[in-house]
Amino acid sequence: MKYLFKSILLFLLLFSVSNILSSCYSNNSTLLLATTTSTENSGLLDVLVPIFEEESGIHIKVIAVGSGAALRMGSRGDVDVLLVHSEDAEKLFMGKGFGFDRHSVMYNDFILVGPVEDPAGIDGIDDVIEALDKIAQSGSKFISRGDASGTHVREKLLWSYTKIQSPLDKDWYIESGQGMGATLTITKETGSYTLSDRATWLAMMNGDLLPLLMEGDAEMLNRYHVITVNPELHRAVNINGAKQFRDFLLKPSIQKLIGEYGIKKYGQSLFTPNAEIELR
Amino acid sequence: MNLLLEAVQEAWSLISSGDREIFDITFRTLLFAGTSTIISLIIGLPLGIGLALMHFPGRSWLVSLSNAGTGMPPVVAGLVVSILLWRSGPLGSLGLIYSPLAIIIAQVVIATPLIIAITVAAVMSLNPIIHLQIRAMGANQIQYIFLIAREARLPLLVAVMAGFGAVVSEVGASLMVGGNLSGETRVLTTAAVLEVSKGRFGTALAYGLILIFFVIIIAAILTSLQQRSQRK
């Protein structure tokens, strides 16, 4: 018994030491990627990351947070590269010089989903503002992400065009404060409406109980950009790794892979690649 | 109800099929919690015994501080450790954030006050005559502390189990400082949270069942120790 305890102790000690050593060596060969919960919950990164790691020999640590938190981490230099979808916040980020460069990677679209009974009657409407007005009029419950993510920012923007402009003080408007996957589950369980990105909704396979009710408005386009963090502001930023990851996402073979992702499993692709459009 | 049954079935088939990932995550969870408990003991035991035996100004203040620390919310511990370890933080250059060591540090912050507080209570509840006896035997300072710890070993084991139980089941700190990285810092609790967010409740429940299994084992050991000490 005593020997067993001692050997466990020794093992743990060796483990800790080896960990300290490895984390000292790994600085240049690891890359911190902050991204949105939607890219992680959809499973796309589970496909892309292993390919990149094998090609480049760089180890990626994926931190899945909302786009707002990802951009803030980038501005502090806590991460090397961002994959986000929050256009206005991204432009602000670039304008302040926090980013090195920014490129389009892919897009999909936001959709309105809700209960099968559709008490607000938004099924078949093709103007998203009209649909939100109807939800407000009917007083049906609406679940907001409430977490400063890209989806949340877009949702607030869309509400600002409606007659009520802000639903914040309404008792049918509820903030979940969680990622897209958890928010979809809450929406389904409470018979509410929500704005979701198509990829997460498809990957969650909520279709039976939480059908897609409204899609196709140009206001609902959801663009993802890769942003490399400006190394001039933060010495620790692994800019070489960040550039390699950027080039990886933009190259034709990976763009093709992004476009095909999901077809086998969900019968449609979750993202449309659009790397050729240059942005600053 | 249907979902619960399906989830239990899925959980059982994952566990019984010896799913590699579940095994890895379980092993990692026990490794982190075990390491941090041992480190917390190395820090907390001498401090606790010292606090219980020594008399100096501010002692009662320190004791109540460690008592308050037993209620340390893991999220707060995680946030403080994150702020320290982020690259923009004071210890950022060590590059420890989102590493196993970061989780262990956060867990030590959670478990150490618990171990100090229980140690203080255990040592203070010893019969005061024991101190005279040890002194009479001519023990030096180190032997003295060692013998006191020996005398209070059963309540101290409670401290070990309580510390281990606290860190093995917390989720907030591990998520924040570890980043829930697959194959590196994903532990049972953070894996369960992720699976729930993906809507895969069966897999989440599988992690939950393994966790409950360990908590029951800890509770069983604690109970049998208590009964042993009562018989004495």
C-alpha cells in the first residue's frame, strides 16, 4: 500500500515536471485560435484542425468563445489568430490596429427557428424585420444569446430596425447568456423563437421540434473572417503560425473541403467558402 | 423520460465498449485532481498544523480567512488564475494558460483553503494532553508536527478526500483556465458541459455517471473512515 502510494506520488511529480518543460518548449509551435462557439459546435474545426496540425507541425489550441470575447482576447494579444463573424466589431478591431490582416473565409446564413405551432405566424415571410415585428406583436417568447457573440450582435442590429427597436424591457424576451447549442436547446424546451446560425442548428438536428421558419433575407448573411493578431502590439503573438493558419484556410483545397463539410451528414453544406474576396 | 432512458443506454454502451476518449478523459481528470490534491496537502497540512498550534497576533483572523476560503467559488478561483496566466497578465510569459498545469494551479487554489481549515479543526480537536505527552518524550519541532499529524490522521484523511472531491467535480475553473482542449485539458466535467451544449445528452450523461461513480467511492471511503474512528 505504501509502495503504491509512493509510486503514484512519483508518477504525478514526473508528470508535472514534464508538463512544465513541454510548455516552455512549445511557445513557437503552438497556436492559440479564438473562435466562435458556432464553428466548434458545428464540428467543422474537428475536421480542419487535425489536417493543419499534420501539414504544418504546429499544434493548435482552440478556445471556443463568443466573437465579442474572441476579439477582446485578440486585442490583448492573448491569442494569435481569430475566426469570427461580427462584422462591425471586426472593422473596429482592425481600425484600432489590433489586427494584422483580415480575410473572408466562408459564409452561411442566420435563420429564425421556433415552435412547430408558430404562434407568431412567421412561416413563409421573407422579410426578417417583418418576422421580428410579428414575434413582438404576438408576445411569443424569444431567446437571445445575450453574450456579445456575433449572432447576438446581429440579432440586436435586426431588432433595432423593428417597430419596438429594442426588446430588452419586454418580458417575453429572455437572454440565455450561453452558446448557440445551449440556446437552441433552451429555445426548443420553452417553445420559443430564436435567431441561429444555420450550421449549429443543422448540427444539433433540432428540426423535428424546432423547425426552420424563416430564411433567405439578405440581412441574414453570416460572414466568417480570419484575423491575424498584430504582433507589433504584443511580443508573444505567434504571427508566423497565425499566417500559416490564415493561408491554410484560404487555399483552394481547404476551401473545397469547407464547402463540402456537412453534405454527407446533413444533406446540405453548412458553410459556403468565399476566400477570393479580399478585405482589409 | 424517454430521453433519460435513451441517454442512460447510450452512456452504458459508451462505458462498456471501453470508448478510448472516455477512458482518456477519466484518466486525465483523476491525474489533475490527484496532483492538485497532493500539492494542496504539501502546502495546507503544515500551514494548518501551524495555525492550530501556534499563537501569534492575527491568528484567529487567518483561521477565519481559511474557513471562508472553503467556500471559494471555483469560478472566482478560475478567473483570478486566468487573469494572472493570460499572456497579457503578470505571469503570461510562462505560457501556462490553457495547459494542464493551469488547471492544477486553479485546483490548488480551490483545495488548499479547504485542507487548511479541516486540518486546523482536526488538530485543535485533539486531546490537549497529547501535546504534553509528545513534549515529555523529548521530540524536536519536526518530530512534534509529524506526531501531531499522525495522531490526527483520520480527520486529515477527511481533508484529503474533501479536497479531492471539490476539485474533481468543479467545472468553472477548469473550463476557464484549461479551455476544454480536446486531448489536453478536457476533463469529465468540462466534457459533459460541451456535450450538453451540443445537445448530445447521452454522451454527457456517460461522463456524469463516471463522475458520480468516483464521488460515491470517495463518500464510501469517508464513511468507513468515520466509522473506524468512532469505534476507536
